[in-house]
Amino acid sequence: MVTLSLTLVWMTLNDFSVGHLLLGLGIALLAGWSLGLVYPRERRIKNWLPLVKLFFVVGADIIRSNAAVFWLIVTKGRQGARKSGFIEMDLQLTDRFGLMVMALILTATPGSAWIWHDPERGRLLIHVFDLVDEDEWRRQIQERYERVLMEIYE
């Protein structure tokens, strides 16, 4: 299904020719195969209610972060005082699908990006566009996302 969808999108974005069809099909096959390697086979949602809460929390965070990043860019970052940085933190979340959802949340939220995760040590490295307080970022990620994802998947 992924291969077919990606091929159709490819053909919609390009002129129709046999070459474009073969190239789009090749890229779609490679992408579908790659997705199969990293995508967990079974998704076990143990509790649906926190999923609804997470949906609204993430939606509000994305809207708020868009406004904050926009304002920092337009005003040149609090009169030049904006500082980007990296935060390393411990995670208790171990479920592969929960980790994938957290990576999506952190990367989709403007101003933060999931950089690296060490599953053996349970360590996460994220990049923050406007890093003011590392401990506050750790606390928010653990309380707003990790704890809720653990309720959903573990």
C-alpha cells in the first residue's frame, strides 16, 4: 500500500513518462522496504484515554511552538540572547512504537528535534532552538509526553 501511494504521489508531481514511472516505483519500493525495517509490526495500545489527551497536548504545543519560533525569528531572538543547544536526558520509555511516536512529536514540534537515542542506556539527545532552561525541557518532555506514552503503550 505504501509503495502504491508513493508511486501515485510521484506521478502526480511529475510528467507522465515510462522513465518517471520506473523511477517513482523504484523510490517507492525502497522507501516501503525501509519503512518495513523500522516500523513495529504490532501496535498494542493498552489505554486509549491518554491518547486523546496526548492528541490535544501535542496540538496545543505545536501551535504554541510555531508562534514562539516565529516571534524569535522576527524579533531576532530576544535581542540576540537566544541560544540553541543540545539536551541529553534519561528515558524510562522502552516500547518501540512509543519511542517512534515521541520522536515524531519532538521533531514535528517547532523548536525541537530528536537527534539520537541509545536504547541500551535509555538516553535521548534532542536539539532545542531556544534553550533557556535544560531542566525545564527535561521535565516537560517527561511529564507531557513520556509519562503519557508509557500509559498508552506499556
